[in-house]
Amino acid sequence: MMADTYVNWGGDRTVDVPGVVLERIIGESPAVVGLRRMISVAARTTAPVLVMGETGSGKELVAEVLHAASGRTGPLVAVNCAAIPRDIMEAELFGYEKGAFTGASARCIGRIEAAAGGTLFLDEIGEMPVELQSKLLRVLENRRIRRLGGNEEIEADVRIVSATNVDIEAAVRAGQFREDLLYRLDVLRIAVPRLADRCDDIPRLLEAFADGRHGDGAPPPRFAPDAIKALKGHPWPGNVRELRNVFERVQAFYPGETIGARQVREMLSRAGAPDPSSAGELACDASSLLDQDESFSLRRHVQKVEEAFIRAALSRTDHNTAAAARHLGLQRTTLVEKMRKIGI
């Protein structure tokens, strides 16, 4: 596929953006087309980028695609500011010299220095401690860092991409985030759309999940038109991440099968297991299945249903076989034998 070529703002470097890189952002809805266009624009420059979007919408994927599209030769280094304890975050970002503090037995390179020539992705930037924000601001202004316990100034040739799912302006008003830092981080802003705003992309996303599967080799499930309609009608509070989880759940229960709206509703529930009480719907589904599959085997189908319930019970009980057996109304020894035959 041909690449789009852009001229870098403020320089004479050109950037080739291969279409295959941008196509990692899956979908053809207007929201996704606009997202890919904005990534292409941001790839022209090394200016900081702020990625905004709900949890599970794909902010880290946007950072990965932006880094690949930018042509920067260094690595992409990701830091989750919400996952690193506050008392060690400075050392993680800036590194330290031997003897800088108790336990510092050797020099350690920080994440900023490790991203030299590449991109530093600061996820959940709104969770960064206020006292550390001023030091990050100096990095953006001076392009230099100093390891903890060190005297040497080190050049920070790094492009900073940050992301948040919170109202960062509200955090500024509440005194939880420095306004001057926000100005420096928010030179270019990329808004990642909610899945609910791009539901027409759901079939293509499901295809991508199926194409990218590795592991047990079981054939992927197929989604009937009413199943797709049910998926499009879901509000998707967890966005693309939630859709992927639903796909994996369907794959576990119905590998290689065609599923309809009823099964989708079951997979969207918290339990995530088939509902055995829906006798009328099951009868309709059974009749439809017999019409569609001339090679239908009742024994094979019952085995699949049994395996699905066993896996669901084990999942609910953190693989406690005694508790799972009680959920299923079985003796523990019976469940263990069934698990052995299934290969669990």
C-alpha cells in the first residue's frame, strides 16, 4: 500500500506514513477516519500530544501507531502513571546514580532516558503527583534531565505523548494538575471516539479479533445479523476492550458456531455463561441449528455445552473445584473426571 508523505512542521524532514500502520486503527466510520487523519497530522511534528478517551477506547494503540508513523528511530517507552507508587515514580522516570538513596547499589537508567530518539508514552498522566509535574515541565522546556543523585545534565531527545481518561481541565481547576504543564502537553490533542459512537465498526473489529487469535486453534465463532444488531445496541461502557472480552467469551463457549442475539445477551451479562432457563428460546435455536447444519451431532453439542458450564463455574470460583462442583450440582470427583476428559 502506498504511503502518505508529509513535511515536518518547523523542519525539512519528510515523514512517510504507511497505510498499513494507520490501518491498525480499525474501522471506516467517520469517527475513525477522522482519528487516522489526526494521527497523520501529528506524525508531521515532534510536538507533545495529549490523547483523550474513555477507558478501553484504545489510547495506547493510538500512541503506538503515532510512534510508528512518526518515523522516530528510538523505542516507544510506556509508563502508566497510575500504576507506579508515588515514592518511586521520580526514580522510574529520571533514573538514579549509585548511592543516590538506600538500596541504590548501581546506576539505573530512567524511562525518559531509555526513550532517547523515540517516544515516551505517559498513560494516565492525570495521576502524576503534583510535586513531580514541575520536573516534567522542566524536561519539556529544557530537553534535559538529571538522574537522582547525579550532577550531569543529560539531553532528553524524546517525543512525549500523554493520555488521560479524566477531565484534565477539571483537575487543573481543582489544583490537582499544573495548568502550565497542561499547556505544554496539550500542543496537539487527539480524541479517541467511544465504541458507542462508532458501532458500525463492530463487525470489522470482530473480524480483526478472529484474525489475530493464537493459541488453541479452535475456529472462531460467527455472528448472525441479529447478533450484530444486539452488539450495536449495547452501550459499551468498556469500549473496544469490553468488545474484545465479549468476543473471547463467545469463543470459549461457541467455537466455530453461529450465534444469535440470545447468546450475545448472555455473553454481555456479568455471568457470561449460557442461561439454561430460556427453554423457549433454546427450542427455537435448536430448530434453527438443525435446519442449518445437516451434520449436527447432539452428543458433540451437549459436550460443548457441558464444557462451557464447567469453565464458567471454574472461572466464578477461581478454579476451586469443590466450590465449582457445588455450583454445578456435582460431586467433586465427578467434576474432576469430567475436567480430565475435557483436558482442563
